[in-house]
Amino acid sequence: MLNARKFRHTLVLGKFYPPHAGHHHLIRTAAKVSDRTTVAVLASPVESVPLADRVYWLAAEHWSDPGVVVLGDIDDRPLDRYDRGAWELHLKVLRSVLARRAIREDDPAVAPVDAVFSNEPYGDELAARLGATHVPVDPQHRAVPVSGSSVRADPVGQWQHLAMPTRAGLAARVIVVGAESTGTTTLSEQLAAHYRNRGGSFRDTRSVAEYARVHCEEKLAAEHALAKASGRPPPTVDNLGWTVGDFLDVARRQAIAEDDAAARGGPLLVCDSDSWAATIWCERYLGRPYPEVEQLVGERRPALYLLTDHVGVACQPESWHDHTHRREWMTARFVRGLRDRGVPWVLLTGDPTHRLRRAVRACDDLLGTHFRFAEPLGG
């Protein structure tokens, strides 16, 4: 029945709390036989994943599927399949969603719904009330053995059933920050390796490198080439000229690398620095903060910061590392900034073994609370 395009406008309705492989299978099955597939995300404020996130994750996953349009709205009333008044309230919200057009120039005028694709018991009733055909796709979850309740109960165990946009949104992001030569890179790599060794969904745990170091090396190489071409003495790291643009580049590149790794990795992501840390380094090298750099941070708030203390860590001999008094200033500046942001953070002190052990404990504590979902609206 579904081997040829036959429907003008198909509806796929759900909470998508959160979106998973079963939802994507349902949507793509509908899209193969429909001119337009409206994915209606109806969320309740009592649920702990915002509506905007669910809409974004679904739209990102299905942007290349022809005719798929994802729209969302708030529907905060429980569903009673046997209550006519309740149905009318839900249909009022749904009709409002169906009357909207996506914010896309190629979104055609909306035809009446002539098919409802679902895996839910209410699919027959919903289709009948819309004057449409009901097409059950995988109601027993045999083709894709996953459900929203199973993901909410054990997202780490069901991680393989989440698409990359949802992984990026749900992953517990841990950011390691600290003054120069305090072991942030080593700790980040060791921490990620520790979780990869746990196996399961943690096999894909990634560590995002600090982009600022790459930027510095590339900038120094470019300055050397320019100096050679003009016959000038080559600069050192200490006398490189830094501008706001440098830190804008670092903040952007760091955020891009972080988001890409979160989409492709496991439930925990470890990052050596982030875009917020770039604002602190901007202040360090330019003498004051710049709003242009701070604006790039936006609403990015990782789950946990790990701050490596400079006390008891010797400066390495490389020329680009800060002197002792600068490291003290940087540690204090990170502490003040983290407190001002009101984000969870842990100060790591002691020898490298103790720091790693403390970092693992902090991450385990985080994993015990990060993936908790509020109960969905009943019905």
C-alpha cells in the first residue's frame, strides 16, 4: 500500500519526548508517500524538555526529507480518548497548528489532512475526526524496538536510538578550564579515555581539543611567513598582536567543535575549554572584556565545569605559557566568572591522579542527575 506516493497531506502527531529512532522511522515512512508531512509536536509545560528543543531536533534530523515540516505548540490538557469535550480541546490546538505554514519560502499552501500516520491507539479516532485515513506503521515497535518511555527511563542505555541532533541536545557536556600549564589537556584526554573504557554507549565518549592552541600556532606561522617575506625579524608568541577578531574566531570554532562532537559522541562529552573560556582569555590578553566575544556565548551553559588549580603544578618550559603571577590571576578570574555564571563547577587540586579521580567522581555524580525527565502529561 505504501510503495507509491498517494497522500497530499499527512499528519504525524506526538509529544516526541524526546525524539527517537521510532519517531524518525514513522516520519520517513509517511514522507515517502506524501506530498507534505506535517509533524505536530504538542508539548506540556510540565515536561522537562522544552518544546523549542524538540522542534529543533526533529527539524534538524529531517531537513533533507522532502515535504517534511515540523511545527510545535503547547497542549497542556490530558488526553481522554472517551471524552468528547477533551477531544475538542485537543483538536482546537491541532487545527491551529495545521493552519500554520513553516517559516520556509518553499512551504506550499496547506491542503486538508488526508492521512494520519501513527503508532498510537488514538490514531483511528484522530483520523476519523479529521476525515482522514489512519495508517498504523509500527504499533508493536517491532521494526524499531524503542519507545519514548524506554528512552526516558534509561537514555544512556537507549543512546543508540537517538539521532545526532537529539544527542547533541541531551549530552552531558563537561568543560575543563584553567590557567596555562595546569593540565587541562591531559585531564580532558584521560577523563574521556576513562569513560570510553566503560563500554556500552560510553565507547563513543569524545574529548574536544582546545582550539585556542591551534589558532595560536597558525597565527604564529602566518606571522613568520609575513615577516620572512618583508625581511622583518619573526615574532615570538610573547609579542604576537592579539585582536578581538582572534577571540571571536576561537569562541566560534570551539563552539562548532563542541556541538559536532556532542552530536557524534556518547552521553558524556569532555571539552578542553569552551566559548565562555574564550571571553576570559580575551580579557587576559586584551586587558578587558569585549561584548562582541561575550555575545557568542549566548545561552550556552554546559552541565559541569572542572577548574584545574595552578597550585602545585609547575610551569612547563614552552615559551607561550604564563608566568606564575599570571596563572594566579587566571585561576582567580575563572573562579569569579564561574560563580557569577551560577553554573556547577568543581575545583581540582592535588596531584594528577587525585585530580582525575575527583573529576571522575564529579562526572559520575552528574550522570546520576543529568538524564532525569519529568513525568509527561498523562493520557
